[in-house]
Amino acid sequence: MKIAIAGATGRIGAQLAALARSQGHDVVEIARETGFDLLAPVGLEDALAGADVVVDVTAAPLEVAGDFFPAVARNLGGAAAAAGVPRTVVLSIVGVDRSPDYDYYVAKLEQEEAYRATAPGVVVLRATQFHDFAGQMLEWNTQDGVAHIIDVPTQPVDTREIVKLLLEVATGEVEGDVDLAGPEQENLVEQVRRLVERARSDVKVEAVDGPPSMMGGSMLPGPDALLRGPSWAEWLEQEG
């Protein structure tokens, strides 16, 4: 198959491109580093010519997400339709439809809606947070020796499982929208405390309120989600 990947040089995209090539697929890398600006989509239709599927795994910081995600969906979805690409796969996040109080999730839901309005054969894969989310939260929210961490339940998943499922959806091995999570529920504050203890750090971890929807469990998968890969604790041990 010919698989076009938007965000192909990013964390998920690079893994997906490598896995697809290892299975004999032809990959078209769509990213700034390969000469494409998804907000000014010159040349996108030509790049997608002959593709069997386009997969969007783009990412954006919170400050620009509200504009970025819907705009990219419209541009890439429109180009895919014009180029006759039969299938569009979108990587989204579990809970975006249950978190109207968190702007990033609102932007991701708008992305999904924009794709459904413009692109052919849309399939959405919603995944829970990555296993290293706790480490990122520790890094981003530590100041003067104190880490302020939102007190929310999560059910993190290994990025390798996301990539595998993305390719299964892209090739049609898995059909229809799907949610993906790891096998075990965690508490984000307790995860961060474990990381601090493991590093023998003197950082103090303080729980703070998060968006009410997330504190109420909007980041957790529903009963029909696929559960794959190692638990967070197992992954942590594997990471050494």
C-alpha cells in the first residue's frame, strides 16, 4: 500500500513510517522537514496522488491547538478528497468528547469533526495518554522544588501499541473507529510520586485540581476500548 503520513517526522509518525516500511508499504512523509506546511497546503494534493490512505498524527502545543488542528484537518482532508484517497485515519485522544472544559481536547474534537466534514473514509483512533505522560507532567510542572500535578485518573498506553494499531487501521485489518488504552488504571499524582522516589529526587509532589471532567474520569477508556501492551509499571521497569 501507499501510505501518506502527516506528521511523519514526529514521535508517533516516525515510528509509524518505520513500521510501515518494515512491512513493505510505500510511505509518503508529510511534514515541515520534508517541505510541507499543512497550514498553507501547497502541493498536498500532488503528494497524495495514488495514496491508499492518509494518516494524520500531527501534534501542536496548547497555545495554538485551537487553530492548528481544525485547519490541518480541513486542508489535508480537502486535499485527500481531491486526490481520490479512499481512507483517512486520524489519531485523537480518549475523552475529547467528554472534556468541554479543557481547550486542547476541544481542539482535538473539532479536528475530528472537520475531518468528517471534508475527508474521505474517515476512521478515528482515540488513544489514552502515553506511558511517559507522568514524566512530562513532572518536567513541565516543577518549579522551585515543587511539582504541582493534577489529581486525575489515567490509563496510559505504550506508544508502540498506538503505532501498531494505527497501521492495522490504515491497512483495513481493523475497521471502524476504535479506542485504545493500556491494561491498568493509574492515578497521575501517584505515578509522579513514584518517578520522584525512583530518581531519589527531593522534589515535593503536590496534588492540585484539574479540569472537573478529567477529575471525574473523562481520560479513562470506555468498556469497548481495546486494551493492549504492558502496564505503566511494567513499562517503567523495562525502561530501566
